[in-house]
Amino acid sequence: MNGLSRPPVVNQVLDILFFFTNREIFKQRPKPCQKKSPGYPGRRPRSQTFAFPVRIAPNLTFTARKNVGNQAVTDKTSLSYKDAGVDIDAGNALVDRIKGVVKKTRRPEVMGGLGGFGALCALPQKYREPVLVSGTDGVGTKLRLAMDLKRHDAIGIDLVAMCVNDLVVQGAEPLFFLDYYATGKLDVDTAASVINGIAEGCLQSGCALVGGETAEMPGMYHGEDYDVAGFCVGVVEKSEIIDGSRVAEGDVLIALGSSGPHSNGYSLVRKIIDVSGCDPQTTLLEGKPLADHLLEPTRIYVKSVLELIENVDVHAIAHLTGGGFWENIPRVLPENTQAVINESSWQWPAIFTWLQTAGNVSRHEMYRTFNCGVGMVIALSAPEADKALALLNEKGENAWKIGIIKASDSEQRVVIE
């Protein structure tokens, strides 16, 4: 049998044998790879790899590699977590700074203190059939504005408000709150300011700040930029859950005034500021800087609404957040009902008029993006309306009749006229 008639696999085996009998050709010293480690300019590679192809037979090319320089880095300074951008001591200093304000938020149901792996909380004994209600939220791009203006004191209140207001609309009493604070480089003063605001929000809503996480993540956030998230758990009596199922034709809608844009629509707010070219710190609106209007903390309605629920038969409550009137009110309406809003029943606060004018924003877009001065809408039977208004205004809320519920099979669930 000659070579031309051998099966291919036999030729390949012979080629390999030829290679191993001619290993002297590999004694030549190749040039090392000059490519540096990606992302580490000027850093000496941990090892240098030489690679060169050798034609060893007609049917086989073999690439040989030789690694050199795999030596322990024993002659370099020992690295620490701080060298990587994470300062554990700064984190501990932050905990020491906030212990006092956190303690002020404590409820009798809370067991233990800060520092445990988890927070323990018993259910209040007054509930016969307690149902837990949970929620999580953030502050959105209002954070960017606060960071640009270096004003962090109210952001924590915003964070709590966005969570607890979502709980109370279902009739729930907030029990405890946890926060998540993430940053590229931990600034203890900034973080303490934010968490002090969180504690203030917890005091306003009657819930305990039982724990949180501070994450310093270099490379994930730019410099001292940060983000926050909140998590809240509340409780409601099963028979007293408010879900909107009892909303009916003839119900009256009561509005609770907002403190400003709250924590929604700030990407549009920042775009309007950019397009208008104004400086929010020097531009005045009603005698105070525009920045003051925009960074006014979100109003917390918890205590007023809980007292209302105890004294008045409330059918539904809508928290006007992202999506404004058009998307939040329908969330609590049964089928074949429609909310009719009387636009003449209130005047937009100046900040919303400024935003609409400066950004040339349409009326529909304003009601879709912003609360336009209305933080919550409450539905209840007409005979209860006057009692509810008196109670709410006595508690310091700006409350008024804003509309009614009509029977309708229209796809348009909210009408503003």
C-alpha cells in the first residue's frame, strides 16, 4: 500500500509522529507578544505567551505555546479593599453617625437593634386578621437634580414618601422601612444627610427604620454619584382592605394637595431646565429659587389618611405618581365607571405653570407626567364628603372636592373638563 492510497486518518497519525521526531525545530526562541493587558496601561503582564505555527507535514499545522514569567508577585506592596475603592472604615463611620436618628423611629413591635443579619418585627396585637402589604420604590432622576445642586437633605423624605403613600392607599399602616444606598465613592456627610431624611420620613409616617444597605461600588457609579431604593412593609385588617371594588356611580372625589412635583417627571423637568437655559438656583418663582420648588420633599399623607379611614367609609384612594391622572386613577376604578375631574376646582401651583410654559408642554402631557398639584384622589359616598373634608383640613391637608364618579362603558376612564 503506497502513501497515496492510505486513509486520511493514517496520514494524520504519521504526521504527528513526524512532529515528535523532529522537535529540534522548536528550540528557536520566538519574539514575545507585545500586546499589553487590556484596561491596565503600562502594567507588566502576569505571563508572556509565545505562539508560533509550524508546518510539520503536508496535512498538519501545529501551534506551539510556551508560557514564561508565571511568578508570584512577592516583591509588590500588599493590596487592600480600600486600594480597590471600598472604604470599610467610612461605612462604619456612617453607621455611627446615623444610630441616633434611627433609634428615634423605633416602634414597640421592633425587636433588636442595628447590626443584626436581619430585622425582627412583631405584628401589632390590635389586628385580628392582619394582612401584610409591601412596596418598593425610588426617587428617580430627582436624584440627579439634587446631586447637581448638592442638596441631599430632602431626598430621604422623598424615598419614604413614595413607598408609604403607596401602602396607605390600600388602608395599610406602615410598620417598618429599609433602605439601599449605592455609590461609587462613599461620602459620609452626603450619605448621612440622605439617611437623616429617611429617618425623618419614617417619623412622619410612623414606621420604623429597621435596617439598610450601604454599597460602595467603584466602577459602577461615577465618583460620589449615588442611587437609593426603599422597601416598606405595612399591615391592614383583612376586612378593611381598600381596593376600589366598592366605588360606585355618584361617589364624590376628594383631592389632597401636593407639595410640588413630588418625585415624578424629573427627566422632563431637567430637560425643560436645559432647554430654557435657566439656573434653578438664581431663577426666582414666587419669591424663592426655582430649586426650592423642585426639591420640595414629597408630601407624606399617611397619618391624615389613616385617621380618615378610621372615621369615614373610604371606597378608594389613588396615589398620583408616574402616569399622573390618566394612569393612576383608573387603577382603583371598577369596570363601567368613569372619573370626571372638574379642572376649575383648583389652580395649579406656580411650579407646574412654569414647567408648562418654559417647556411648551401640552395640557394632556402635563396631566400624564405630573400631579399638577394633586397628590391623592379619594373616592367616597356623597353623604360622607363634608365630614371627610373637615377632618382632612383639620389635619393640615389642603383638601377639596375635585370630581365625581359616573357610570360609563367608555374606554376613557378619566375625563378632565
